[in-house]
Amino acid sequence: MNLPNKITMFRVFLIPVFVVLLMLEQIPYYNFIALGVFSVACFSDFLDGYLARKYHLVTTFGKFMDPLADKILVCTAMILLIELDKIPAVIVAVIMAREFIISGFRLVASDKGVVIAAGYLGKFKTVAQMFMCIFLLFTADPSYDKYLFFRIIGVAGEVFMWLALILTVVSLVDYMWKNRRVLSDQK
């Protein structure tokens, strides 16, 4: 297993650590500790991709596991943010539905021998989702709502939430349109 794949697996390992830390409201600054773990996991996404491309260490395992780790990380954070009343469930449902649709679409494409690379809109969508989660996690503790700084961060989180939602829908439409031939019955 090469270094980028180890970093991807490290990200997967951080997911349950993040969940446990975010649920331990008894610990002072629990949301900041969980935010730190989430941020490290997000940075590891950039790092493993950068190293894999720079040193030509792209593997089949990495092509499969890296986007899966991202989806699990972001979806886990969004589900926890529903629990913390920081994001509406309907937005999370739309975002997660897009991920299932694209995953199914890639399976159909793979069955036809077509490999579909991630596009820039999808990458921007992932970055927007990660920033959305970072800002919303920053304000997870409602006791900080009395401070202007945290209210501003909360507004930034809401802006990124809507940006992530728009990019989610636009990237889905773009992805489906550019690869519509995959859905035809011809091989």
C-alpha cells in the first residue's frame, strides 16, 4: 500500500474518532476538537490526491477508496449536523441522493467498460461541502451564539450550505448530461 492510499485509510480511521468527539458534549470545546479532526481529514483528501498525482502513485484502490472516504466523511458530518440542528435534513437528503445517483451511474458505466473521471464541478462541490461542514461545526455549540464572531461564522456556514446544495444539483446535471451515452442500451 503506497503513501497516498495510507493517507486515505487514515481519513477513514478519523471518521469514527470525529463522530465520538462530536457527541461528547460534556468535554469543554468538544466541537473545536471534533472540528480539528474533521479538518485534518479534509486536508488529507487534498494531500493524498496531490501525492498520488505528483509521484505517479495513482492506483485502482485509490481511485475507488478516495472518493468513497470523502463521501463517508462528508455525509457523516452532515448527518451529525442534522442532529445538532445546524442543517436541514432535506438539504442533506438532496446531497446524499446525488452521491447515490452518481455511484450507481459509475457502476453502469463500469459495466460498459467506461471509466468516468471526476469533473471540476464535482471537486468544487466537495470543497464547498467540506467548508460548509467546517463552518457549521465551528458553531455547533449553541452557547456561542451570543458572540458576534460565531454568528458571522454561522452565516458563512449557511452561505456554503446553499453553495454546496447548488453545486450538488448543477454537478449532477452536468455529470449526467456529459455522460448520457452511458444510459443508452448500446455498448
